[in-house]
Amino acid sequence: MSHSSSSIDLPPGDTPGRRIVPGLRNPFPMINYTSALLQGDRIAQMLCASLDDVLAPVISVLDCYDSYLDPFVAPIDFVRYMSSWILVHPELGWDEEAVRKSLAHAMNFYSCRGTASGYIEYLSTVFDIDVEVTDTGSVTTSRDFTNPSTWPTAPEPAVTVTVRGRDGAPVNLELIRMVLGAATPAHVEPTLVEGSS
């Protein structure tokens, strides 16, 4: 089905992934829903056929609606549009694979965003890499009352993420850094390190 890029606010340079399919047929021909008298009329047949051409793309889109919501098979322009609903940032230069995987796992990721397990799950899933996380977060508990003035000063929030390509595969540090920046809370300073395989 033809779709104007301006109608879904595509990023500059993006082109729609949908097109008119030549010869697409309406699975419910309009002529079948007319009286027997009209079904034999040549003008009625032509009129119904022209309506079939208009309805066929609409029915096709509705029949394939679930595919439009699947990040791995939907047209990339629609994937980028869905990404604008949540914190997936293809406009930062992420490649298509990273965008699709990020969108597919967004719900799981945002339930633990900013935690060590969140970084590990998200980056290892999107980039198929090994990830280690070291952060400054800590928790101190006590069964007894303590004076807050005696509590140690909390360190500045920071996280160090070490990544390694699996089986010696190279890693795209620049792309990982962009994704890491979007996955890190604003008050935390992330550091990305490439570890030895």
C-alpha cells in the first residue's frame, strides 16, 4: 500500500517500505455481493472491479496488521516510527539490526533500566556480545539506629561497561556507546571499555 513518508513523520532520508502491489486482488470481490441481475451487467462488473482495486490494499494491510507490529518483519520506516513511541533512538545512527532488536526487547529492558542486569541483558541481546558491568551503587543496612551524620559519603554515580566480541568477533564501539548513552540514566556517567577476548 502506498504511504507518504510525511504522514508518519519519518526521519530525513527515510523512504517508506510499503508499495502498491501490482495485481493485488480483493479476497471479497464486490460483484459477489450484488444481485444476480447486476452480476451479469458489464458496467456493474467494471464498477465493482474498480472498487476492488481500492479495497484490496486496505484488506491486505488489515490482514497483515500483526506483521506491522513485529519489529523483525515490519518495514524499517514503520519500525523507526514505532521506535519514536519509546526510548529507542535510530536517529542517533543506530544500524537497522540494532533498531529492530532494541524495539523487540524494549519492554523487558525498561523494567530494569539503569541496573547492572539491565545493561547486561540489553547490550548482549542487541549486539550479541559478552558484557561485564561495574558500578558505584551500594546498599548499607543496619539492625540498629545510626546517626545519618556518620554515614559515609555516597560516591558519584558511575558505571563501567566492559564488552567483548564472542568468538573473537569485532565490536562496534561507537554504536555500542550510542546505545549505552541512551540506556543510562541522566545522572550516571557511563564508561565503555573493550575487553580482551
